[in-house]
Amino acid sequence: MVHYVALIHQDSDGSYSVSFPDIPGVVTAGETIEEAEEEAAELLAFAAEDPDGAIVLNPPRTIDELNKDPAFVAASKDAIVALIAYSADADAAE
């Protein structure tokens, strides 16, 4: 099982947006934190199955590696930092 670090920000309308530092440009959202995390996990599964390869799943960095990245430090300042599980093995078995 692989875990991607996600940044969850509360939007002005009260919903929550999720971005992945290791997958630039890929975002999702939910009305609650729990829903946002579920949407993020579904997005990772979708990205892995994308036949066009439009979304590239870069290898995830650890929190320690990310904390050395000034862009991550700035982006995570007002965010909830979460780990979103992704099972590459489960997709391969389907």
C-alpha cells in the first residue's frame, strides 16, 4: 500500500479542497473533511486507471522529504496534512 500526502484546505464556502504535492494540478473536494478524503482516494484510483495517462502518479515523497521543499512548507501552512492510501496491488488484481 502506498500513501500520498494530501493537503486539505477549507474553502470560503465551508467545503474542503484536496491537493497532492506529488501530483501537481490534481485536486478534488468534499463538503466535509471525511468526504474530501474519500474523494481523494477515489481520485488516486481513477488516475491509476486513466488509459490516456493524463495524470501521472509520481512516486510519493515522505513527510520528511516534503518538509525540505519550500513550496510544500508554504502550501501546508494553513492546511490539514493527511495521508491518502492507495493500493496499487488492488488495481493490478482487477
